[in-house]
Amino acid sequence: DQQVKQNSPSLSVQEGRISILNCDYTNSMFDYFLWYKKYPAEGPTFLISISSIKDKNEDGRFTVFLNKSAKHLSLHIVPSQPGDSAVYFCAASANQFYFGTGTSLTVIP
Amino acid sequence: DTAVSQTPKYLVTQMGNDKSIKCEQNLGHDTMYWYKQDSKKFLKIMFSYNNKELIINETVPNRFSPKSPDKAHLNLHINSLELGDSAVYFCASSQDYGGGYNEQFFGPGTRLTVL
């Protein structure tokens, strides 16, 4: 049973525009949410996180929004850059981490 | 210096063979993990070790056996390999165990192909 879902396997965005990556979860016990970025032939690397007591966390061009009532979080990248092209994994944690299946973002120059 | 390293990076082998994947972290972390990413790109935890002790053992065939000789190493042994074992295996480590803000650092992955 997949507790974290990323329903969009891919997303293409023009350079300079906003990229919005979405993630849904089912377990209300999750208390922390993270986004990881993965380049081909490399392991995922931590990008940004948010605690369940917050609804927004911002770090430079990256902002994560959490809507607990909808069990939904999103990652906004503004402005998008070609170097942002990668697979983005959403993860949620209770006593362990659960990952989504990833969204492949392509930023078109 | 690579924080979390895995060897080999690629592993191609025949069904029925036994193989091992090694993982080492130089971050001084207490907890290490093995994840499997299958063909559907689903990244799922297999095992978690904290201070050399098994904490999480998800529903994984007992052909898979992790071994942690010390806190810095967590090796994965796979016996009697099957076609369905073909996947990318990621090792990871974190400072502590228990979810929360416990950022995990991942190795580059080992792509296992069983023929």
C-alpha cells in the first residue's frame, strides 16, 4: 500500500517559469515531509523539508507548501533553471521514511 | 570525499547466484538503510540498522540478508538471485533513527541485473 503518491510522472517547464510538483499522502501520522532531488546515476539528495506544524517553508528558489487537511504538499521552484532538471521525490516520515515514485522535471532553455 | 559509497555500481549476474553489495559511510552516522527502487521507480525501504542493530526489516525475502560489521558499514547479501531482484539498490545513512527531521544521505546506487 503506497502511502505517498506522486501522480505526475513527468513535468516540462520553460526556463524562468514556475515549476509545481505535487505529492499526496494517506497517513495522518506523518509528522515530517521532505523533498529529494535525483540526477541520473546518482543517489537522491536532500532538497527541502517541512514539519507538520507548518504550512510553508522557503529556501531560496524552493518553497514547500503543506495542506494537512487535504493531505497534500507541493514544491514550487521559481524561477526554474535548466539545472533543476532531475527527478524529484517526495518523502514523508513517521517512524520511518516513505517515498513517492518521483516526478521527472525537465526545464526547457 | 564521498559521504556514502556503494560498490559495485553495476552488477550483472545469472539467476541462482549469490552476490553482495557493500556500503560505507564516513559521516559518523548511527543509522544506515537499504532501499530498493524497482522498475516502477518506487523507492522502498528494505532494512534499517541503528548502531549495528536491525531496526526495520520490511517484508523482504529471507534470501536478502544485511550485515553490519560496524556503524560505518552495511552490506547486503543476496542468495539465489531471481529475475525479480533486478532493481537499483540504494544505501543511505542518517544521524539518528526515528523519522522526523532525520535527513538521509544516499549512496549513488547499485544497478543489479539478473539474467
